[in-house]
Amino acid sequence: MTENIRFEDLPDDVLEDLGIIAREIEEETTSKVKRKVKLPSSRDLAEIVAEAALQARGVDPSEFPEIVLKLLEERGFYTKYVSEKRIWRVYESLVRRKVIPDTLGVVMW
């Protein structure tokens, strides 16, 4: 026969062990997918590209996308879906709208 056990009657060390076990079970069964990633918006990308362009004076243009991705990661953004093509499109757009100067010398007029 099983008898009803009250938590008040259990020793403190047993209660602590039960708490640890409960947390471990919760961690194992909690979905890892629930973590949200922070994706950069177009505005975020434009700000980072403008900042990187001002820092990238004299840098080889092939290194520019890496600089932008590094700055995005430093700010906590998930960069898997940020392509080099998107970075260059934003850079060209900012230069053509005269928001930033063409420090890399890659935009043809």
C-alpha cells in the first residue's frame, strides 16, 4: 500500500535533491527551438554598413562583407541569412543616395 507523503515531513536534503532532479528533467524536455534569434532589419544592416564603410578606408573591397558580418555579430545579430549580395546592395544604395561616401571606390556612376 502506498501512503500519502507530505512535503513537510521530508528532510531538507531530500527536498533539495528532488528540486535538482526536477530542473534536470525540465532542461532535458524543454525544446531548444524556443530560443529566438535576433535577425538584422534593413535599417540595422544600413547602419552597420555605413559604420563599416567609414572604418574601411583603404581596405580591400573583398574584405568589406566580412567586416560588416563581424560588426553584426558583435552587436548580437544572427548573420546566417545576411548575404554578401545584400551587403553590397545596401552599400551601393547608401552611396547613390549620398548618405555615405564611396570609400571603397566600387560604385560606378
